[in-house]
Amino acid sequence: MYPFFVDGERIFSFSYKPSKGVVKDDDTGKWYEITKAPEGRNRKVYGKRTINLDGTYWQTM
């Protein structure tokens, strides 16, 4: 498990090794940006709260 922290508070845990990007907490509906992905033996993931991206139009490049 990879615990996800925002401002020192544990928000949830990933069951897979995440990389940089944005994620959504399905339980609360809040979006977060991963600022520091796990490296080496470190399993902690750090991030910050972002704006609501539910209404965003996603277009592949």
C-alpha cells in the first residue's frame, strides 16, 4: 500500500505505485495532484488539493 498525504494528513492509500498526475478520491469526490511520487523504498505519496476537474473536457493529444 502507498499512503497518500496532503498537508501532513493521510487521505487514502493507493493499491498500486502511483506516478505524477492528478487523482480523484472516489469516496469524497475531491481531486488531488501528486507532487512527490514514491522513490526507492519510500512508500509515502505526497500531494495537494486541486480544483474540481469533473466538468473538464478531456482531449487526447
